Amino acid sequence: MVPISPVEARLLLDIVDGLPEMERSTIKERFKAAIERMEEAGLMSQLRQQIKPVGPEYKELGLRYFEQEVPCPFLENESCSIHPQRPLVCREYLVVSDPENCKRKNGKPIEAIKMPSEASKALTSIDGPTEFTNWVPLILALEWAEQNPETETPRPGTDIAARFFETLTAR
Ligand code: SF4
């Protein structure tokens, strides 16, 4: 599902809006098609929840999402077209098993390196107190960012960084 933070959703909207017209239309069409597919599968009400589901509910949602076989809208010729700007959760997903296993059809496990801490989750904490969305599934990034423009009063970068590291280290 590629769960990203609100700040990354706004960044992805900026990236897409900055693309040349043809690329932008192609990417936006992919986002639209992905949302329509999830609507058909009956997953949108869960995907639009402002608080990320946890435990078995999250796992079940992830599996049902995966079964739809909807590629990330940024995937281009099997590569990430926004690689230098990809979300943190993508950077943390370090798979070391055979890529064939990712199809889940051969029944073999996907092995990934476990992160000692998850910066992607800490990033969800840096928005101000008026925000209470703690995840945005990537296919909803553009829609969410358009509906939720930044309204917070600007804060010093040091405060934002301190909040991020407090959450990351639990100190
Ligand atoms: S690495 Fe790129 S293509 Fe893959 S899920 Fe993340 S943004 Fe999408």
C-alpha cells in the first residue's frame, strides 16, 4: 500500500505538478485508475481512514490491496521514476529475497532487512497539532494533498527536526 506521511503526500503533489504536461497527465491517469480499482475492490473506505489501521486489520487490508495487482503510479519500466525523491517507506523496504517471491504466487517468503528504527513513521509526527492524519496510502497522495493544503504557521526547522528525532528515538 506504500503508506506515506502527509508531508510526503504534499511533496509528491508538488513533484507531479512540476512535470511536463504529457508526463503529468500519464501519472495522474495512473493515480485515477488505481483509485478506481480499489473502489471496485471495496477497499477505499479503509484506505481513506485518517488513522492507519493496525494489527490484523492492517495486514488483511495490505493483502487485499496486493491482490489487486495495481502497480505504483510512479513505476516506469520496472523502475521508480522518482527514485531520488521517493518516500521514506520505500527507502526502508530493503528486500533481499528473489524478486519472483514478491509475486506471492510461488508461495516463497519475502525476506527484508529489518530497520532498527523507522524514519518513515517518525515523519508522520512532524505536522502540527491541527493535523491528525498519520498515513496516506500513496495512491491517495495527490487527492489528499489537494484537499489538505498546508495551513500550519511556519515553524523553525530546528523545532521540526527535534520533533522528528524525539519520535524516532522515543526520547
Ligand atoms: S520506490 Fe518508487 S515506484 Fe516503488 S513504491 Fe516507492 S515511489 Fe512507487
